[in-house]
Amino acid sequence: MILFNPTATNQFTIIPRDYVSSAYMTIRDDSTNVTVDYTLVPRVAGVGNIEIVNDTYNVYNDTYSNLVEGHFYDLTIYSDAQKTNVIYKDRIFCTAQKAEIDADNNYYLHRIQSNQHH
């Protein structure tokens, strides 16, 4: 998945393994091995960061404090505060080139995907 820096527009949709009303997310920077924890709570009237829509979660958060442009991250979402039950895992690439991606620049997306395999 691609997230942007600055982070104001970051939102993503996932299909978790289990459905819970609150969750716990970690984002680990592959370059620095620093992990930042986030608590995800139901979104009501624009406040909160999990919105459940048709069996998917829309995850809102514009304060991902550890995203650095050009870095890859491991994203894990847990259903419990002890972080024993994983309900979603993914990889993140952070970029500031939102306009190029929005313009459907397939060359740029291909470069990201091929870099993940090295």
C-alpha cells in the first residue's frame, strides 16, 4: 500500500480477518527498525479512525508520526491490546509524489513494486 507524506490525506481500506470495534496498529520502519503504536477507535461524526463499511474497515489517521518519504514499513493490526491476535498485515511505501500516483503513472508504481522484491 502507498501512504503519503505529508500525511493529511492518508486513509486506507482493509478487509480484516476478524471484525472488532477497536483495534491496535503498529507501523515498523524497515530502515530504522522503530515501531510506533496506534490505537484505532470507531469513527463517529468524523472523530475516530475505524469506519466499518460493508465488511471493510476504512482506517483514517493523519498523524502517522513515523512515516518518512522513501521508506518501507510493516503494518500490523491486532484485535487486542496485548497484540496476540493479528487481524491484518501489509507493507507500506511512503512517498510525497501523490500527484504522479493520482495521474495513474504506471511506471512509478512498477518501480515501487520491483523495489520491494530486492
